[in-house]
Amino acid sequence: IFSFSMLNQACSEDDAEPVATCKPISINQAAFDDAATDEFEIANLAIEDDCLALTVNYGGGCGTISHSLIAAEAVLYSMPPQRNLFLSLQDNNPCEMLKTETIYYDLQSIQLNEINEMHLHLAGWSDAIIYRY
């Protein structure tokens, strides 16, 4: 009876949804400079804990996509500092069904020591993303 009640509590409807796994950000100037992407639209973004959640719309549906978030190595040392980002999304299939997917990236790797805020500039998104950590 005890183990059943513990199991029942662990699966209650009040439990929060698990946060998706955040992929690492690639900090690579050459990859940033040469980055290419298939067509997509950023529908929404949010910072959840130290993860950047990007909701993207793209044409596809016949297979999986590959994606990577690439950060420029250079940091613009203004106050607060700024860093440029590029989302590369590869959808190598001929289907054109509108797909929406939320993808997550771990922002911890781009944090700077002794600073607790950074402005991120994501290609394709008009506003600066304020990242406080």
C-alpha cells in the first residue's frame, strides 16, 4: 500500500511537465561566419531557467530535422555585453507541410564570469534577448 501511494503521488496531475533537454550551443567563429540554413520562421522564444526555447515553423514533415545554435566567439563588451547567435536548421526532405517545433539550447556555456546579464542577438529575431543569470 505504501509504495502504491508513493507512485500515485509521483504521477499526480499537479506535477510540472519535465523540461526538455537543452542542446549545447556551439561557440565557433568559422561556423558562425559560414552558417547556412533552410527556410524557417521563429514564432516565439523564451528563456526557461538557463535554456533558450525557440519555437520554429518550417516546411517539412517527411523526416527529422537537424539544427544547431551557433554563437560568435566575439563578445561585444558594452554594458551589458552582447553576443550574436545564428540558428542553423536543416530540413532535408521535399515535404511542405507546415511544422512547428520547440527546440532548446543551454545558455550556460555563453555566460561570462563576474557578469549576470547579456544581450543576445539572434539572426531572424528583431529584438535583443535579455539573458539574466
